[in-house]
Amino acid sequence: MITHKDSIHILIADDDEDDRAFFSDAMMELRMNNKLTLFNDGKDLMEYLADPDIVMPHILFLDLNMPYKSGFECLKEIRADERFKEVSIAIYSTSSSEKDIEETFIEGANIYIKKPNDFTKLKKVIKEVLNINWQFHSSGLNKETFFFSI
């Protein structure tokens, strides 16, 4: 579990400017000690992650439908790289397609979150996800715990 005393390094890749702003505002209101880095698309995210000198994020919120490089493509590349084996990946998408959920589960995402369209729900989702004990959650991962809903 990430405690509020620890600085949480969070990345979010989402091509929707409003969704990025919504997420950033929710993080500010939660007043958790964090460093939030935002990316407009999967290509920018992967260029950032290619830098060997980056500080490893604790968690990455990854939208599936992005230009240049989809969230699914990013997920596959990240999980193929040993450097990122400890990074938790939360798929953060408007899609609730069974196919998307199944494929991201198989490819190694830690949790699948359908984007809430309500600010209060978004804050609750972020707080819940950041308080998950990822070591325990990942070791007991199954499809029932994979899809997160409030």
C-alpha cells in the first residue's frame, strides 16, 4: 500500500484534454503527496519511458483509445520490458467492452477502470486505486478483481 507520507509518482496517458484536466483536478482535491505526469498520447508516454534515467512511476493510468500508439500497444511494450515489472498499470477507459477487458487482463494490466463521468466518483476511484496493496492484489489477480467499479 502507498501511504500518504510517501510521494506517489503517477503517470496518466490520455488523449482527451478534458479527461486529463478532470483527473489532475481530482488529484489536487485529494491532497495526496504525488507527482503527476500527463501525456497526450501513447507515443509521448513511450518516449518518456524509453529514457533510462526516469524515476520509475508507482502507477500508470492508461487510456486505450489514443492516436499514434494505443493504450493496448503501450501495455504490451511496457510489460515486455523488465524495467517496468513493478509498475502497476490501471487501464482507464470509456470502453467497457468484454474484449478490451479480457485482452488487457491477458497482457498484464493490474486493474481495469471504466472512466467515471462524475467528479466525486472519480475522486473515490483514484483514492481507492491508490490505496490498493498492489503486491497482494497482483499476486491474487483474477478477472473478478480486475474490473474495478464503484
